[in-house]
Amino acid sequence: MGYTHFLARRLANVGTEMSLDVLAYNLKRVLKTLGFSKTMKAMRLTGA
């Protein structure tokens, strides 16, 4: 994903930061694969 350092200092905060980075990466992949309208439809069906 291209990151070599974290902005957070403590381990719990670094874990949160990494989770957000991975979530953003995966969401970008889904949007690129399915497109916006299909992604939103799938999210509504799952209750997200």
C-alpha cells in the first residue's frame, strides 16, 4: 500500500490506523471493480 511509517505513536493507535488504511484500500478496489451504484446497492442489501 506504500506506507513506510505511521502517524500514531502507541500500538493500539497504530493498529487503528492500519485498519483504516486497509479498509480504504479495499473499498477503493471494490468501487473500481463494481462501480459506485452496484457497490451502494450491495451495501444497502447487507445493511451497512
